Amino acid sequence: MKKTVIVGATTNKARYAYVVAEMLEKYKVPFVPIGIKKGELFGKSILEIGQKPPIDDVHTITLYIGARHQPEWYEYLLSLNPQRIIFNPGTENQEFEDLAKARGVEPVIACNLVLLSTGQF
């Protein structure tokens, strides 16, 4: 399966980062939630991004933080060696996309929820 890191994970049910966690759980896609606030999502603790936790076997990173908050995490996220990074609506960032491409990581400009619900994930 495509182990996915949710960047900007939250326990707030009104946020898309929560909805994608719910959908990944429904589709039985393994995921690791990371963010700035502690909490639990579907039995998984939200890891503190500030601690730059090591995560193995990452296939996909899906972003739910805006472009202005991304630069401090570029190196950490790329160090997880993902195959792709999904830039959800509102997270588009040409600089990060270019860095990802230069490291052999596919940047995908799309809505993770749409990708899952249409079988394109």
C-alpha cells in the first residue's frame, strides 16, 4: 500500500486534513499524521513535526499546510524519501515542487480526496 504522511494533520473534523485521514482509514491506506498540535486520529498519534520524526517506507506526502509555512520543512520532508508529494488546493508552491523534482520526487497538484474517491490515488 501507499504509506502516506499527512502534513498538517489535525483532530478538527471541519478540516480537510482530518477528512483525508478518515478517507485513508476507510480505504485501508496506511498513514502517519504529523502536525504542530498533539492529538489522535483513528488510533494514530499525531507526531510533532517540530521533532522531525523518522518515518520509514513513505510513498506519498500529502500537504495541508500553506506555501508560506512549508520552507522550514523542505529538507525534513524530502529526507523521508517519498515517491510523490501531493500539493492539495491552497498548498501549491513552485519552489518546493522544483526541489522535489530535482530529488526525483513527483510533485502532484491535485486534491487528495478526489484522487482517493475516483480511484486515482
